[in-house]
Amino acid sequence: MVFSEDVKRVFKDRAQAACGCEVTLSGGHLVVSGHKGLAALSPEEVVVRLKKGVLKVTGASLSVLRASPFEIYLSGVVRSLEFPEVDA
């Protein structure tokens, strides 16, 4: 659960404030709440559109398990999460 806590600590406040989204781990899957759709999808990279900017997820064997208008569930080996620098 260390990775889950790191994701919460590093990205939660920044994501909610800058991008209007929340990134969490649930059942071993990466969950992005508050998305605006997908900009790119491949086994090595998923780009999720956010209220302001995007979230770039890189890794291996990435796939979308489930998507709704509110949440996207991703599975695979996540190597990095990157938020854009959003000007306030």
C-alpha cells in the first residue's frame, strides 16, 4: 500500500486544485475521477483529458478496464504519472 499512499500524497491536492480531478488506487487499479475523456490510448501510454490539461500515464500493458462519464479505471504496470504545469 506504499505506492497508494504516495499517489495520494503527491497527486491528490495538486490534481484537485490544478486539474479538477482525483487520482487514486482502488483494487490495484488506477482510478481517475473528474476526467473529460481520453486523448490517447496505447499499451505504453494513456493520456486522460482533465478540466485543465491532461494526465499522462506511462507504463506497460496499460488498458482501460472501465470508463464512465465520471471515472476511468486503468490496469497494467504504471511507471509514471505526469501532470502538466498549469498556470493559475
